[in-house]
Amino acid sequence: MDLVSAWHTASAAVLPDDVEVWDAHTHAGANDPDGVVGTVPRLLEKLEAAGHAGAVVMSSMEPHGYPAANDRILKEAANSDGRLIPFLRVNPNLGSEAVAEAERCLSLGARGVKMHPRAEAFALSHPTVADIGRVAAAHGVPILFHAGRGIPALGEDALSLLESVDGLNIILGHAGVSDLSWIGPEAANHPGLYFDTAWWSTPSILMLFATVAPDRILYASDTPYGSPMMIATVAMRVAATAGLSDDAFRAVMGGNLLSLVSGVRPPSIGSPAGSDIVPHDPVVLTVYSSFHAAITQMLRGEDPEEAVSLAKLAVRVPTSHPYAAMFHAVTETMERIDFASDRRSVYVRPMVVAAAAVLTPNQPLPTF
């Protein structure tokens, strides 16, 4: 049994029947120095398996430049029967060359721009970033910035960029975790500021929905670094815990993205859910902390045996506990994970969805 698929299928019961799911953040490429390879055929297979209508696709890191990679992405999107929305990628350290590349690709049909402050080592205060922002705003397309690990804070520069470029829309990738603690509540005061959900840590996604209105949140997976089934499971469970209406679900899971790439800001819908969506049960918090420690070691390539053993022990709770059914499903998941596999995704991804279940205990559970 595919454990992630089982959790994804159960969790998808929270979606409105007519929802179209669009992933706002995926990559294709084979030259990223981190060794992660993603192909468009494999991406389309993953989207199909997850029941997604389509996705944004952009190049992964290309150490020797982006023009050829951008052309490849544009061609692959054009051949995808409408399932892929192409974003171009540029390195602002190239100055006017990067601005010209943005103009070229947008004139050829790209529907957004991706910039990566970690990979290309720049700050959002770089003057070329604002120049590219003006090009993006003129074409009515958003800019997606990496806002995850490996970078200094970029939130203040992001707000300054919005203030300096009229009509610009920016998406902070990876839930804006580099600054989310303070910038989430600020989103309401800054039209044009959006966040995607491409992050594995459930507390961060809970904080995103607690502090940011649904019309500013875009479901995204960061495939192939993440996966549609894994991240969609986390996003759906948290969104349901946040009490999203059917219309808000449609917005988060695809509607907001389709609006932005069409040059229209999504209409206001709902309010931030507030901190009540975060569970306070000490057993839940203790179990999640054990899972988080194990997943962190897995992602670092360290031996997680001791942390996994602790997580297995932590999840054994009395049958009288109000969340006993959830803990039983998580225990069953742990028993089926092949922690001896030489493929990290075999054990990391089911651990991520099981950990998400711990912090969203009232959402649907799979049967094994």
C-alpha cells in the first residue's frame, strides 16, 4: 500500500466536489548542483496521480544560465495540453541581461517569474529585482521568490518592493517561513503579497492559515523536492482545520493562482483563521515534536533510528484519549514505513503526512 496515497485520498474528502487543484510551484531540470532531477513527464504523472488539474512549472537551478532552460520550459508547457503554466527564471545579478531575458520570455508566453535568493545569492533590495518587478507588473504576472531555508530575512525588502513597484504581485515561496512570524499578520495591509504552501512542516502551514487570509494563500508542492500528494495532504488538512468555506478552498487550491497568472488579484474571501486552529493538547504536541526531530534528521541524511524509535513510542496513547483513532492510524502508518530503504522519499514522505495528521487530529483518516 502506498502510504502517502492512502492519506491523500482520505484527506481529499474535505475538498468541494468541483474543485480544480493547481500546483503553484514545481520545477523541471537536471543540472541543479543539489542533484535533484525533475522531468516534465514525471511531473505530469505525479499531478495525474494526485488528481491535479495542472501546475506552474519553472526551471530548477541552472549554474550556466537560464535562457536555454526557459526556452525548454516554454516548449514543454506548450506541449502539455494546457496542464502546465510556464514561469521563467532569471538571475538578477546579471543586471540588464536579466531584465531583457524577462522581457523576452514574457513576450513568448511565460506567465510568471521565479527568482531564488539562495541559489543566486542576492537580496530583494538588489536594484535589478525592482527593474524585473516593473517588467512583471507591466505584463500582469507575479514574481515567485524562494523564501525558505538558506537565506537571511527578506520580508522587509519584499514589502519595500511592493511599495516601489505599482501593481506588482509577489509570492513568497515555502510559506514565507524566513519571515512568517511577523509578515503573515502584515499581509492584510499590503495588497499584492501572497504565500505558497510548499513546505513540509505542519506548524508553519498552521501559522500561515492562522495569520493570512485564504485569498493570499496558494497551494504549491515544490515538486520534485516535495510531491503533490504529500504537500496537498498537509495543505488540505490544515485548510479544513482552519474552517475554510468551499469558495475559500477553491481559491487556495487553484483559484488564486489562476487569477494571478491572468493578471487579476483574487477577490477577498474570508479572514485569517486565528490561533485557535493550533492544537493545545500536550500529548499531540509531544508526539509531533518526536516526529519533527525524526524528519529533520532524515532530511539531513543522518541516521534517524533513535528519533524514529522515540516517535513510535510517543504515538502509543491510551485508547481513552480523545484522538485515539488518529493515533491508531498514525501508528499503523509507522508500522508500514520501510525505514531501511535506500530511497529517502520512501520514509520521509509518509512521516511528513503522519506528522500532519498529528496536528490536524479531527480530519479524515485512512483505513488500512
